[in-house]
Amino acid sequence: MEKITIKGIARLAGVSIATVSYIINGVHEERYSKATKQKVMQIINLYNFRPSNLARAFVSNKSYNVIILTGKHSSVLQKSESYDLIDALSKTFERYEYKLSFRTYLKDARVDTAEVIICAGVEEEKFLRLAKENFVPLLSLDGKINDELFFQVYQDFSHVLSEGDKVFGKGNYSLVLVDLYNEQLKAEIRKLCADAIFLSDDDLSRIPKGNVLTVNESLAMMKPDGCNIHVVPFITQARMDAVIDCFKKATEREQGAKHTVLVK
């Protein structure tokens, strides 16, 4: 596989070749903002760029540690969905002999003890803040990040709605979802379905009577009165396969890989 060059790094970072060279070699560091240096170093890490004078700083043995970072849950429904996701991720990564650590926060923004940080449903601002402080790959799961440098996996809600159309008929149902932390993904869903309802608490009275489409098994288990619920599963083998595929590409710094994966 062809390695990325300093010219390629400069193009991706939107800076000059000289700037990349100076930052790599620690020359004239005072000329460049912290944001510029972080952007260049993030690209160097993601593309596994290894000039000899950086080899010692970057090369290390695998830790086989993965951090799963989730939001702080405010409802029983959110906790239930998070538990099911964590259970699926645990079983998936155990097959590859990785050790998982689950956090709802990171006490220190800088993490040097993990191969990858998987941010499950984390808001974009928090994700990008972590990216600036860490040179290990970050993967966004169920959250939309407006930066093509990062791998992200989330549900294809156009497919979810097409499944609802098949079951209930177009427009003959309500889309109801357990609330998401990532506002960018919520905005994308609302573009597809302006009347989508996001449950931020456990008040089932907000669920309209009649046909209900959801991706959350926990809602179906609650069996709200007067609701005919159809679930397009949120946690599937296809989702776990996509996470593992992106995880491998991120840790191997694979170039040219598709970074955004929508799971049907």
C-alpha cells in the first residue's frame, strides 16, 4: 500500500509542505497555533506516517485495550439501550481478545492506554475535543461527525423509514426514538422525518396512539397502550461487523478507506 507523503499531509491539513515539515521536526513551533499542530499530528497518526525521526515517538506495542465512551444517561430507556449496545460490543471484541473499558466520561482528556476510543452516541463537540487531545484513533458510533478524517458508523434512517412504509404505508405511522446525544444525527433524522419524536425521559404518554416505528427494542418491550409498534433493529450483526471493520482500518491507518458507514 502506497504511503502518504508530506505533500499529502499538507493537502489534508490545508497547510504548506514547509509547515508540515517544521511541525514534524519541531522547528519554529512558536509560529503555529495549537490547532494547526494538532491537525497535522492527527493526520500523521491516522495515516501511519513514519519518518525516522518520529518512529520512537509513535511506535509502541499493542495494548489490546479499547475504551467505549457513552453519554451520561438520564432515563431508564437510555440506560436499557446503552446496556444492550455495550453487551453486543463486549461479545464482539472478546472474540478478538481485546479488553474493553466503559466510561461515561474521561477524567483526563488525554488517553495513552488504548488502541482506539469508540464514542457511542457522543456529541460532536466532545468528540472533536477528545480528538484534539489524543493521537490514538477515535471511532464515532451512532453519532454524526462533520469531519471526514474520522471513522463513523450509524444507522441508515432512510432505510428505517422505507421499512416503515412497507409495514404501515407511507406516512401512516409515527417515528419514535429514544433520545440521542448527538445533535447532528438528530438533525439528519429530522430532515427525513420532521415529526420524529425523541424521548428524553420515560414518559410514554408522549408516544402517539396507532402505528409506531422505532429502532429501539426497549420501547417495544414497554408495550405502550394503544400502540402498534414495529422495530427496525438498532443492534444487529451488520452493525457489529461495520464497527470491527472500521476498527481494523483505523488501527492499521488504512488509506483510501470509506470513513462513514451507514448500516441498514
